[in-house]
Amino acid sequence: SKAQSIPPVATMASASAAAPAVSFQPGRRAPLPPRCTHSERGVSFDPGSAFYRSDSAPGRDLAVLAATLHRRRRPDPSAPFLCLDAMCGSGVRALRYLAQAGADFVWANDASDALHPVIVGNFSRFEPVPPEGQRRWVVSHLDATRLLAERYLRREYFDVIDVDSFGSEAEYIRAAFLALKIGGLLYLTSTDWRSARGYGGKCSLSSYGAYIRPVPYPNEIGLRMLLGGAAREAAMLGFHIEPVFSYYAYHGPIFRAMVRLCHGKEDGISNYGFICHCKSCGQSQTFGFAELGQISCGCADRTDATSITVVGPLWTGPLHDRSSITEMLNLAVEWGWAHTSENGVTLEKLLGTMIEESDPRLPPGYIRLDEIASRAKVNSPPLGTLIHSLQKEGYAACRSHIGANAVKTNCPISSCIVVAREIRNLR
């Protein structure tokens, strides 16, 4: 079983001495001061030649908020709070963990040693070894899987591990879980939009263990595919996960999920199964493994066998933890982040929508307004009016941060059509 804490940070510094391209080795020239051409929430840095997108700043905001709350809730507040960024690029995310999340030690790693001057330059404002003698940060240039495996073999476990990769990152999930403390947070990123849209079924099957086909809400499928892969890898190691938040960013597109590693296998597989969508009536349903032979739709059209689309297995449970999201919003208000727009995204609006999405009554997926209008043969009703009408009928309904012109609801689409017609008749 994993240890709940690790030796002092100085042990990690000595463990990294054998790794190539570790910062502040003897004989290495001191880094030049950073030019600080960019800033995020008051943290200045120079991206240099590294790939950097300011559009991803909200995703980093969410990571810092979640990491800060996790640090405050730890069972042993005196233990050093350790973060590892396995693919740090310019180091901005690792820098923000150190400067804003209160990390006692940050390991910033990027496979490209050409970025060494940039990363070290950005971290140079923090002394690598303060007077008290415990290293604050280290920079390395290793393959992410090798780095994570070495940390596990040395029994060096982290409170937060961040893996921000391009494409599918399923190959890193297991290694990251091995190097993560029980109860720790793993921040996963995927840009595999082709698999999410059902264009790469074989790729999603090999990477995440899920066969994906086209459905009307592919961006939510991308998040559930990522969460499902994490849930599968955790179960194989004897653990289970709890999503803290799941975030879809339109640029890219990018799928991000912060998950908590929990001890022991979860009873049953209620949050891991299949999603069925009927093209004839537009209704979606979830099915467990025990119901595989019973997948069907209750609509009147039973003549077209191709009308049923099944995807999975993937995560079918909640995308967010409501209490965690609420605390993140409160912290964002406390820090003055909530009402300010960062690259077009206001955290108050984003986190508020996530809180609404956390309603346990809401099933996977969302319904686009244009699909409701098309089936009802009316103009699209105002989204707010439709949501209010569905709630008056006793259904759970809210906006989706994933689909701008869509509603998440447990109301059958047939009833949504009736409500849309009633709205049209009242106008």
C-alpha cells in the first residue's frame, strides 16, 4: 500500500541528482533573468520558444483553485505539499502551483532540454534551496513515463500530478496514479477530438478501452471517455476515482479532468457503463454491463436497427463534485478572480454552471435547442425560458458549460418537444 507521506523534500532533490538536465547542477551557468512578457493572475513569466496558449488560462485557474483547497484539507497540514508537472512546457502551470497554490515543492519536467533556460529562468525568482535547506523546485528533462515510474520506485509520492499532453495521454495515466498519494489529485488533459467525435473508434478503444461512435454531444463524450480511462486504470491498481471537476475548452478543443485517487475499489460499477442514443426519437439512455443484452429504445420506430448508437464503456457518473466546485467558487471570490474575465471566461459563470451540472438527477448528455425545435417544428425557444419551464414541470434542467446552446435535463426529449410547443403558443 502507498505511504500517506514521503520523506522531506531534500530527499527528492538528491534522488533527482542522477537524472539528466536537472536545474542548478554544479558548473551550470546561472540562468538569465526572465523577460516576463506574459502574466496570468499576477504571475509573470516568459514562454520563450515553448508552446503556450493564453486561452488555456482558465484551465490553469481551475487547477490552482482545486490544488489550494486540497492543500488546506490534508489530514496532516505539516507535511510538505508536493506537486509534479510532467509536461510543463514553459513552466507556467508549475510556477502557478508554487506561487499561488502554496506548494512547498514543485517538480517541473519537460522532455525537451532546449527549454531548460526558459523554465529555469521563470523559476529563478524563487530560491531553489532557501535558507532552511529544503529544495523548493527542480527542473528535469525526462520522458514523462520514466519520470513517474522512477518516482514510484523511489517511493516518492505527490499530492498533485499534472499531465498536460497533446492527443491521447492514456499511456501516462497508470504511471501517474502510481506516483500519486492516496487522496491526491491528478489533472488530465486530452486533445483527442477525433476519438471523441467517433472518428477514431480503434484509437479510443486502444487508449481508453471505449469504442466511440458519433452522437449529438461529442464534447461531453470526450470528457467521459477520459474519465472512463482513468477509472479503468485506477481499478486495475486497486483504487477508484472521484471527479473533482471536468472542463471542456472550445479552443483546441481540449478535454480536462481533475480526479481524486481514492483507496479501494468502488463497490459495483454504477458509474462505468454504456450510453445509448436513438437517432429516430433523439432519446439517450445509460446501460450497465448486466444490461448489455437489453439495449433498446422504447420509441415507436423499431424497424431501423441502425437507429441505435451505443458508445462505451465510459464514465456515466457525475462530471463534477458539487461541494468541491462550490468551494472553488468561494475561493475565486475571495481572491478576486470570480468576476474578472480571463481570456473570455468568467469563473463565476463557469463554476456556477458546473454547480448546476452537478445535480445527481441529470443523466449524461445534453439536448441541443435546434434539435428540439426541429422535432417540434417550431422556432427555437429561448434557452432560459425552456429551462424554467422544465423546472416548473418538476424536471432537473440547466445550461451546459460544454454546449453553448443546449440544455442538460432528465426530461425525455418527447416531453421537451411538448414544452417547446407550449412556449411557442404562449409567445
